[in-house]
Amino acid sequence: MGANQDVDAILANDAGAANKEVKAVPITVRDRIPVLGLTEYWYPALRASKVGTKRPVPIQIVGQHLVFFRDAADEVVALARACPHRGAHLSHGSSHFKGTLTCPYHGWTFDGKGNCLAVLGEGPESEIPGSRGTQARAYPTQTLRGTVFVWMGEGKAAPIEEDAPPELFSDKHLVFASERIWNANWRPSLENFSDAHVFYLHRNSLEMIMQPPAALMALAHSGPTRPQLLRINDRALAFDPKAATVLNYSDQAAGDHARTGGGKAPDRREFQDTYPALGGQKWPPTRARMYISQICGTFRGLFSPSPAMTGAATEWGMGVHLPCTVRVDYRRLMFTRFEVPMDENRTNNFYFIAVRKGSLLNQLFWRTYITGYYLWKAINNFSSQDGHMAEITDYTTPERLSPSDKFPREWRRFVLECGRRPNMAAEK
């Protein structure tokens, strides 16, 4: 059975989920997504500034233990944590000599490529250096905008441009980075993208409260369905730019609101929904958020809308990108979050906020705004709410998907069909 046929068979019971009849999804679908993540990719590991010249820095990525130190050229490099001699942890080693790392047990000393150059415990006469089986595993690394990326695959490293956002290679953008560890597996961490949680979970976040009325209405009444996602180059998923999705419609509504100079939302539908099964109760319980939104919308209307940071339905546009990257285009800035798997219960979230560089005055504004306010609003106030939900989600229990769960269903199929595998080169 071919790969696509295999996935089709697994997802057969899911075919009618977009209709009113919602079917349970076999747990085997989730079981096929690697618990520790996809290995044949580049991942952001750490900020280069965290790596000094005396001690290595240990990091765990996709279940593998690595140590980072500086080589003879002062570049950050990575080796497997286990010494090839008897498995002692190189994370407890030292860089006695520039560009090297020495094991704390017997003094095996390695360069940035993993070659054993000396054994301090045996002296200069040791026959170990250069002999077979003495090389520590080295992982390819590249430093982009101060962040060290590492290739975690068994096969030949793919071009890093396929896995890292284009802003990291551009001299026309300022890029700000931050990271947070969530005590959750990478799968629920990523699968909350653009579903019915947005308006409810984030209702008290500043991001939601400060939406203009048209955008707030779009988010509040996005409904139970979601449009089909588009595959871009078999590396990214994007929503149809013509569809009224939570993401692109709310953004478009905000732009329309700015162009009209504020005022009331053009959508005259009642902000509060009535639920007959709850005795006619309304949600939200008050119109307070709409009143605040109208005030914020007036101020937003003073600024002309910005063009999108990337093209609609492009590989690095709004959507998700393999292996674990969420992208949201806020027009004035591009929000990127890497959900880097560490182990079964931890995910390291790397955030990259990119803005257009512009004039020196523009750069000063963005540096002040992003570092003094936006990183807190986007990460601590907004994204941390997603993190908490990922931490309290049991990914092993049976689930019953809703029609609004279009993304996790499509994402799982996408990973199974398009994710790189160690033997892909041999299959071609």
C-alpha cells in the first residue's frame, strides 16, 4: 500500500467531519506522528550569545542530547553529549584549549568536527587520537541572526533556506528573538493553530481586547467550519487567501476599519450570541469588549494600513511550515514561532518577530516597541495562554473532532505524507 493510500485508509472515518455529523478520529492517526518530532530538519537550538569559551551548553532536541561549544574559528558547533569512549557526558566537560572540548572522565579532547585530538589521561603518547571509532558525532550548525540552528537528521543536511524563515537571510528586516519552554509535547503545542479557541481562550488578552470592531466581530463569529488548507511546495500549509478565515479575515477587517477611519463595525450582527440550550444565556455576557474595541479602533483608524509582510498563500506566508513553525502575518510585523521538540514532555518555543528595517528613526522605534512592550504582549500575555492549554491537554486520550478542527486533521495528514524521512534520498 502506498504512502498516500495508507494515510487515506487511516483517515477514512474522518471524511464526514466537515459536515454536521462529526465522527470520532482513530487514535492511530495521532500515534503515527512522531512523539519526539521530525528529525530530518534544521531547528533553532539556542542564542549564540549563550555559548562561552570555557564550558559547553547542553541542549535536548527531538529527544537527542547535544552539547554546544565554540570551535577554533569561534563559531558555535555541536556534538553528541555522549563521549565515544565510555559514554560520559561531555556536557560536564571543559574547553581547556581554544576550539576544543575535553571529556571530564579520561580527558578525551575533541575539535568542532568531533575528531579526537588528544587523551589527557594517557598523555601525548596515546594511540587513540585519529584511530577508528574515536570520533564524536558532530551535528551541522549555522548561526542566523544570532540564533544557532542545528541539523538533527541522519541524512545529508537539506538547504537551511528550506527550513528557516526568509527574514533571517534578509538585510531589509530587523529580527527580534526570544524563547520559552512549555511543559508539553510538541504535537498539542502546534495543533492549536486557528481553530475555535481563538476568541474564547484569548478573550482577555490585550491582543484580543485591542482588536478594532470589524476584526473582533470576525473573530467572535467565525463559526464552526474552516476552509480547505492549501499545500505549498509540500513544505507548508496555508489557508485560501480568498476564504473568510479567522486569521486573514480579521486582519482584512482591521485594515478596512483603518481605511474608513474607525467608527462602528460594518457587520451589524449582534455581538453577543444567544444559546437556547443554556436557557437563553448570552456569550459574551456583556458588550464591554465591543465598547473597548470601538475606542481602540478609533486610534487604529489614525494609521494607514500596511501591506502584508509576505504574499498570500506562499510558502512562508500565513500558515504553518514543516517541521514545526507557525507564521502569522500582522502586516507591520511577521510573527514566527518554532515549536522545537525537546523530549516527550517539553517544547522549546523560539519566537522570531520580523519588521521592515526602514530609516534609522523607524529602527529606533521598532527596537523600543518590540523589546519594551510587544514581546511581553505577544509571548507572556498571549502565547502563554496557548502554552498553558498545551500543558493541560492529554494527547493520549480518545478525541472527537469538531468541524472547526480542520487544521489538526489536515496537519496530521500533511506530516505523514510530506515530512522528511531518513531514507527519502534512497527512495528517489
